[in-house]
Amino acid sequence: MKFKAEIDVMPLDALLDPQGKAVTSSMKNIGLKAITGVRVGRHVRLFVDASNEVEANQMVENACKKLLANQIMESYVFSIEEVA
């Protein structure tokens, strides 16, 4: 079976986000003062060949913990769906 995983990796709320701060400042410069608190992260899409959804879920979790997210500074969430 083939699964598609959509993963969002974001800096922890307790940490400074220089990119987010720069984007927030730029919003004000282009007249979008109502937009505040921007945080910038990454979106990762990957495909997994697994025998079932539980196995695919475990592989994606492993990839996030070991490679895709630095758990000291980032959090992550993901969703998995079966693809044809």
C-alpha cells in the first residue's frame, strides 16, 4: 500500500522566530497591520510504502523524530492518507 504524509514542522512557541518576526514587520509595511504573530516553519510531503496505515504512521513518526524535526527547537504534526 502507498500512503501520502503531510508534515508541518514549526518552531516551538517559547522560542524566538526571526523569520516570523521579519514577515510580521513586512506585513505592516504593505498595509496589512491586522496580521500579527507570524511563525514560519516547513511543510514536508512524502510517500511511504507500507503494509498498513499503522506501519506507515510509525515510519513517518520515526522520520520526524530522527531527521525532519529538531525536537529541542521544533514541534511537528502530520497526517497520512492512502493513495492509489
